[in-house]
Amino acid sequence: MKRRRVILPLLILYAAALCAAGEESKIPRIAVLSYNIHHGEGMDGKINLPRIAGVIRSVAPDLAAVQEVDRKTQRSGGVDQAATLARLTGMEMVFGRTIDYQGGQYGNMILSRLNIRASANHPLPFTQGREPRAVLRAEVLWPDGEAAPLDPEGIVLYATHFDHTPDSTDRLAAAAEIERLAKADGDRPALLAGDLNTTPGSPTLAVLTRLWTIAETGRPLFTTPVKRPQRQIDFILYRPKSRWRVLEVRVLDEAEASDHRAILAVLELLPK
């Protein structure tokens, strides 16, 4: 009788531990990559999309925000780089044009292993005479409704590329516009990824972090110049802060395929 009184509590504890482990395993995990591909041109001066695709595939992201993508431009030999990268990575694709260029288009794209439910390209404010910029917004769902109990409408990814000039006017305006767009999402889980052409502690990031949180590890995450990185200008951010747990953030150790290094973040989406 005494032995049964000992075993029963142990069985209860064991069952509780199994339930807890089961609940933990249901927490959706997402890997997101940001990569400025320099229209596929590497440091050797060659446009090599299989090489770019290999960098992306090497970390198997669920989502990738890709900047400086050509579609049928002269300099890229008339190739639709967005469609080609989607085929080479086996991922779904949406493209957001920022400018017409050399007989084609140039802009941002999102690659996704998740189901893209909807997408829209939003122009960002810019100073006359500078290059127009945009942010590409996509709503994505986990396959087979994996995250449906948490968020039936899925999550949102914003992919962008900010102005590069020394004057921060356009970057600040772009950050404020993305803040406005994100506020319309309410408390819906969202990610923001891209080449922001600014560094940690800048006024531009101060605007963005009124609403967003930077995915970071407490150590430098330099992404450029590619051979010997000394600055971080590529970022992944998330919101709301209470819904995400950052598991990993790292810069890929690849310095040939583009003039930027790619940055990867792995996060968990937490219950409401």
C-alpha cells in the first residue's frame, strides 16, 4: 500500500511532464533570413543565381526577405531573377517593384516555405531625385493550419530596403510609414526584415523601435563590407515583443556571393 502511494504521484508528475513537452512542441518556430543579393553579382563580378540560391538553401529559412532583385533587366541578361530564385530554392515568391530599370524592374522579394495568403507592395516616401523605395508586405500561414489555434490569420512579414544616402531624411520617413502600416495590423504577430542602410543606435532605428524590437544576441552582427564586416545595416525585427522569443540570430559566414552577408533569425511564436 505504501509503495502505491509513492508510485501514483510519480506517474502524475510524469504525465504532466509529457503534456508540457507536447505543448512546447506545438509552439510554432520560424527561421527568417534577410539578404541583399546585389542583383546576384558576387565579389568576383559574376552574376550567379545558383550561388545565391545555395546561400539561402544552406540555412533552410521559412521566410527570406531579399533585396536588390532584377526582373528582366539588361544588366542581368533579361533573366527574371525572382522567378529563378523561387525555382532554385523551391520556395513560393512574391515580388515588389521599386523602380523600372534597363527594360525591366528592380526591387524586393519574399521567398516563403509557408503559404502566402496575400501580399501588397507599398511605396515609401522619398526625396525627389533619389531612388524610390518600397516595403513589400505579405501575410503567411503555416502549412496545414499548424498555428491556427494561436493565430488563424497567420503572421505578417514586411520586407524592405531603405535609402543609402548620408542624409537620413528618407530613412526616417520610411520608418514612420512602416510604423503606420504596422499599427493597422493591431497586435497581429509581425516580422520586419531588410537592408535598412543604418546602424544600431541611429535615429532611424529609434523610430522603428517605438513599435518593433530588434532580433539581437548582445554581440556584434556585422553584415558589411562583406569581406571584413565592420557595420550592421541588415536587420530582422519583430512585434509585438510579448509574442516572440528569439532563439538565435547570426550572420552567415559567406563572403563571395554578394556584397552583403545575410542575417538569419530563428524565433518562436508564443501564445497570446
